[in-house]
Amino acid sequence: MEDNKNKSLWELLWDYDPNGLLVVDSNMIVKIVNPAICKMFNTTAESIIGKNVAEFVDDYVDFKEVLETNSVVLAKEKEYSKYDLFVKKVMFPIKDENIVACIMVDITHEKKQKDEMIKIKEETLIKVNQVVDKQMKVAQEIAGLLGETTAETKISLLKLIDMLKQESI
């Protein structure tokens, strides 16, 4: 706790922010990371800082594009299957320092829930379709049976009518 007293409020926010925070320079070398990004990518700050960002993320081209175009990327979704991670990214250049900052919000849980709901909906549609098909088949069988018995009844009635006609003759 004594260590926290020596840190500025900004440093504390950086350390406690649940979102991953990552900064790279113009050579795509990682300059700063926070504990959340280390947790997301299952690594340590020491093993990332000073290395090329491409060594642990496969979309480093986005970093270059942001720096070169001086543009901001808002809410870009990206999956890092190697880390079982799905994030929403916000990236922005800090031109004065010639760096790119990236904030990654872990939305893995929400994505898995959404995928599960889609799967349940698809399975439900398949089952409903199977039930309707079965009902149609049964209805056709019933209609066939009704047709047969109606035909038999008609034959019997025609015979009865013939007998009654002959009796009256």
C-alpha cells in the first residue's frame, strides 16, 4: 500500500483500469502496457515492453495505419483466438510523441453469450421445422385414411341405393 502513496492518480488509474492499455512508437515497439493488457495476453510487462507489437498481436497493421493517417479507430472488434480473447479496440495517435495508444475492452464473455444465443436459435428453428414436417406428414396420412374411408362409405351407399332400387322394382 505504501507503493500506491507514491503513485500519481493517473498511474493508479492506469494500473487499475480493467481495459487493456497499450502504447507503441513509430517503429511499432511497445513502450507502455498496463496490468490489464498483460492479463488479457497472459504475459508480463517485462516480456512485452521493448518488443515489436507484432510478436504478440497479429493486427499490428492497424497501429501503423493509425500513425500514418493520423486517424482514430473507434470500436473495432477483434478476436485473438490464440488467447481465447475477443476485444473492442479504440486506437488513436498522439502525434506530438509519435506514438499510438490502444485501449482494448475485453468483450469475450458477451461474445460467447451472443454466439450461444445464436446457436440456441438455430437449433430451435431446426426443431420447429422438424415438428412442422412431421405434422404435415401425419395430416397427409389422416387425409389419406379419410379419403379411403369416404370412398368405402360411398361404395357401400351406392350398393345400398342399388339394392333399394331393385326392391322397389
